[in-house]
Amino acid sequence: MFWKKKPEVAGIESATVAPSTAKPGASEEERAIDTVSAMVRVLGRFSFDTGESDAKSFDELCEGWAQHILVRTPRPGVPVTGGASSPRDWSGLGQFVAQRRRQESEYVKKTVGDLRQIVWAFVHSLTKAAPDETAADTQTKQQMEKLRQAVLSDSVEAIKREALSAVQTINAMVDKRQERQKAQIEYLGEKLQAVSHALEEAEREGLLDALTQLSSRRAFDGELQRTSDINTFIHQSACLAIVDIDRFKDLNDAFGQSIGDQMLKAVSDCLVRTFPGKNDCVARFGGQEFAVLLRQSTLEAAQSLIENRMLKSVRAIAFTEHGTEVKVTVSVGLSAISADERPEAWLERTERALKKAKEQGRNCSVLADSL
């Protein structure tokens, strides 16, 4: 189908609700709370990308709601504050689930509707062609019967007349059949083109991160492999940077998911402005991490862009939430591909550099060790 579902864990258990964690002797209310939270988690676990949200983000929201129902943490979108536990927002949970189901329903209906139209187009083309072919076959049989009767009559003139008529009839039918086939091919070609465009759109959706509109991890993995392959043959220079938002989880927990989403979008905008090259690939690598692939770039040029433009641009990002200013910084691991280096090794080397940047106090970039 055109919608993309999250990967499932193999096994029969993957399709069942998790067993209750309520203690023996728990009240009916406690068992109900435990069951509802498990159902919310299953809803997130088996979700799929829609036009409005991606499965991973929705799964994280479901986990937030499950925690809210179970242990009364603040509901998703509400900042974490000290003090007493939050009251359970049953109405908000109901609205959250209902809104998601509406989104999924509309998305599936549209996708199935598009597929149904394409199928009916093929059916219509086939049913339209069938009567034409039947009529042509009937006319051919009639003409052959006339020719057979002429042969049986031993009349040379009749045989010549019916043979000529048969040739003319068959030639005319061949011409008409060719015209029909040409029209059918053109008609089906238009429908196939529509299918192709729909598949390309679905492919593009799968290669874009829903929140930031950057390339997805899937798209990045493909670009990384291609860059490594090119390097194997012509040793073309290329650089890789892994960018991680500092203390993202702490800020997200303290100020709510909306601030977290704003940070992700703001940092992604900085990356796109810093690395606008048509051969560059800027992707959301996962969670609060981004990957930047710079083809035909030297390590010195890449480091200069990161230090003099990207880091300064990110440091200028600030949000105000509940009277508190939220500043954003990032840590960066940077490396240049070595001769014949495989993508896995290149990526691992860059991630080690990122770890060093974190250990050195964050808000900086570190060059990876050479092979």
C-alpha cells in the first residue's frame, strides 16, 4: 500500500496487548487504568505514517499518554513541573485517540480511493475492448463461411469475388484492431503514468522526515552508500558530520514536546541554510541527531562552515517558554572519508568524534581520527 507502517517485532506476541502489570488484588479501577495504558501503547506501536504525522513521533506521543495515565506524569505538551502529580486527563486522551483515528481513516480512504480508480480504469479498458474483438471475430467467421460456400459452388467468379472480399474485410479489421490497440495503449499509458506519479509521491514521503522535511534516515543511508561507492572508484573527497542537539531530552521534558519540535525545526533550518549545495545531503539521523553529507568538500572547508556559520547560527536560536529563555546548542562530530572506507566504518568513526565533542563540554565540533 502507499502508507508506511512501522517495523513490527516478529512473533505472535507482537500483535497482542501487553499483559496487565496491575498487582494481585488490584481494584477494578487500577486494572482498567493499566489496560487503557497498554492499549494506548499498542496504538502507537502499530501506527503508520500519514500525511500529517509520522509513526515514530506518534508512538512517542502514545508513550507519553500511557505514562500520564499510569503514573500521572504531565500529559504530552504540558511542561514538567515540580509538585503534586497531574490529574488524569481522560477527555484529552479520548480527543487524542479520536483525532488520530480520523487522520488514519481519511488517509486510508484517500489511498484506497486512488487505487480503486486505477483498477477501474484497467477494468473499463478491458471491457471496452472485449465487444470490439468479439464483433471482429464474428465478421471474420461470416466472411470465411461465404468463401467456403463459394469454393463448394465450383464457381471461379464466386471464388474470386469472395476471396477478394475476404482479403478486404480482414485488412480493414486489422487496421481497426491496430487503431483500437493504439488507443488502448495510450489510455492505459496515461493511467500507468498516474500510478507511477502516485508511487513516486509515496516514495518521496518515505524519503522525507515528516517533522523537519529533511531527508529521512532511509534516504541518508542510500546517499552514504553511494558516496562510499564513488570513493572506491575515483577517490572523490567527501565529508560527514553528525550533529546532536545538546541536552535535548532534558529541555523536552522540562518545557514540553512543542518546544522540542520547535528546536528540531530551527536546527534543521540552520543546517539547510549552512549547507545549501545541490550535492549535499542534510538528513534527520534519528531523534535529536542530524547527519550532513558533503560531497566534493575538503575537511578544512567543512570545518570552516561548521565553526564559522553553523554553530554560530544555532547559538542564536532562543525560545521563551513560561518566562524562561531556552537556548540551543549542538555538538558535532566531523570526518573525511578515507580511501576505500566502507560506509559503516566511516559512520562509526564520525560518531566517535561526536562522543568526544560531548565529553569536551558540548557546543563544539571535533574532528574524527584518521584511519
